Amino acid sequence: MGRRTRVCAILGGSTVTWTPPFPESHLLQRILPATAEVLEPPLYVRPGEGIESYDTYFGVFHAARWRRKTSVGELHVAVQVDGPAEVEIVAVKRMSEKVVESARVSSAGTVSIRLVELSDTNVDTYYARVRGARLVQGGWYAANAPLRDVRLNACITTFNRQPYVTANVERLRRLGREVPSLGDSFRVTIVDNGRNLELPAGDGVAVRVIPNPNLGGAGGFARGLMHARQDGWTTHVLFMDDDITMEVESVVRAIALFRYATDPRLCVHGAMISEEIPWMQFEAGSHYAWRYTYPLRAVGREDDLRDRITVLADEPESRFEYTAWWFTAFPIAVGKDNPLPVGYILPKWMLRKRTAVAPINSRAVGLATRSTKLLHRHPRLDEGYVLERDAARFWADMRALRSSLMRLRREYPRLKREYRDYYAE
């Protein structure tokens, strides 16, 4: 693949307008500069002398993953710059890097570059570099239309976490103003188990608050899913915890994955990054290991997301059995029945069907491990708390868990009927 250099006409002229090459429904992911509120700027951009490089965790376009999971055909990239610049697109294959496209522009505006038919290349990742000016915004686009219309409903269950919920709602509203088409494809449903959440008025995305009895996280998410099933609008649901600092770009990418996914049952799981150590990945899914008191073993624990090799290399989708509620999105048609609000983690032998998964980036808080102890950490609890390994207690817990699971399996139909009768909506 040779390098092509071109002198581009500026779209938008001296007004420095953002003029993407395709409708927003073709947007796959945005290229974002680091703003003042981000915790770890190197996850967004690597600055240098007269250069900005987006070979970063949030900046890289994972071509191999989009090729495996989606119908994306001809790939385009658009970049808005604030002055005369050279924009380069770098392809990475097995950590070998090559500039495959570049464009020189003489004034501020939007540069649009056609790259490649995605199915015709074996490139792992692409990223953009800007020389001589600063990137204002950018995005990766598919030339072909999406396979399906997606209407994503974010269900947040909360109990007395007003600061986090209010901040995330404001971020999502700002996202809606930045990407206006989200008004037709994204809304937020907040199940308020504390019945005391008051949100300021705002625009950008539709937000609905549902007061609910304090039935815990599982009961709240069940209530949100029941509402989404009955509203006649939702095609996909996103479960989100109420104590995360959300990177809202995750919503843009999740919607794009759902729009172009070749498997209509594709589910999207968000990785978690520690707020205390904002360059460290805490988890990207988990495996079960029943020999331990805490049975979940995280995938990608302690990955340094500033590392170029980590973010540039192709990362095949990991197989995992557990995905948490900080960012879990799925088609509403995956399950036909409303769930029962119980917080059990079901073992593999009780799961009848598998669904495809695709990781995506998100932010949240953390838990850390120490050799023979489990240290459950939270940024608002400086001392944390420690759970010692204890074989006798472990087997007693396992027996109690097995007994509870068997009882749940026997009584689930009755409990589900009672719960659905309680919520007649």
C-alpha cells in the first residue's frame, strides 16, 4: 500500500465549519482532542513539537475489529484543523507502521480523505497525525449505509448518587448537542431507587426519571428494561452504573457497532478504567474461577493504556463469562421475557445461549487485587476493605450459593409472575 499525498480543497472555507463527508448515521467513531476535564490526556493525544499524534487508546481506529464484526465497506476519515496543516493517516500491521495517505491544506477547515475498502485490507489499526496545526475534531466514517436503525436507551439505576448521575447526564446532553442526530437514536432512562433525584433542565438528549422502590441494582435495571420494552421505541438497551465518570464517546461507538454489526445479536461490553490510576485498565470482562471466594478473574487487568503496543496492536475479542453493569449494551430482542430482580451471577451450566461480544472503551471506578487478599477499593473510601482467603468459608459460601441457585431455578416462574403483577405497566 503506497503513500498518496494530495493538496486538498478546504470544506467550509474561512468560517472553519465542521463539514463531515457523510451523514452522522455513517459515523463510526470520533477523533477527540484532550479537553480540560479528561483525567489522562495521553489516552487521547500524544503531543510533540509541532505535531499531534492520535495513536492513543481513544484515538486509534481498530480496523481489524470493525472488519470482523461489521459490514463497514469503504472507509473515510475527516479532520477539522485550526490552521495550515498536513494531515497524515498511518496504517499499522503487526506493529509495522506506514503513512498511507496525507493531505496538505493552506487554511483552517475540514479535510476529508478516502482511505480503503475495509474488506480489501489486512491492516490492524489506523490513526491520524496532524502537523503544523491543532485538531479541532475529527471522525471515521463508512461510505455504505448502516444495516439497521438503532435506538439505544441507556438505563441507569441510582440510589443517592446525585453528583455522579447529574454530571453524566450533563455530559450526555452535551454529546447530544455535539452530535445532533443522537436526538433520534439515543435517550436516557434513570430508575431512581432513592426517589429523590432532581435534574436541572437541559437539552441534547431526552431524559426520563422513574421513581422506584429500593429494590437494589438488579431490581432497578429490571424496572428500566421493562420500561424500555414497553415504550415501543427502544431497539437496544445500555445498562450503566450510577457511580461512573462516563466517556460519552462510548455511546457514539456502541451505536455505530450496532448499526453495522453483521450479527444482529451482538452485545457490547465496556472496559473499565480506574479513576485513581486513570491510565490503568481495571477490567474488560471477567472469567469465572470457582476455586476462590471472589470468583471473578478480570480480563486485561492492569494494562497500561498509555502503551503504544497495547493500543496499536490488533486485539481479538476475548471470550469471557461475565460483564458488569458499568457499561453493558445489548439488543432488546435478545431476551423475550422481563427479568427478575435478583443479583445472582449464574454459572455457565445455567446459560443456554451465547451471544457475540465486542469490547468498547468506558470509564469507571476500581477494585484491586493483592497476592493472597482481595482489596476492594473505591476512590471515596481511602482505607478500602480487605477480604481474606478462607477455604472453609469459601466452601460454605459455595454450598449456600448452589442451594440458592437451585431454589431460584425452581421458583423463578412464580417470582416472575408476582413481579410483573406488581408492575402492571
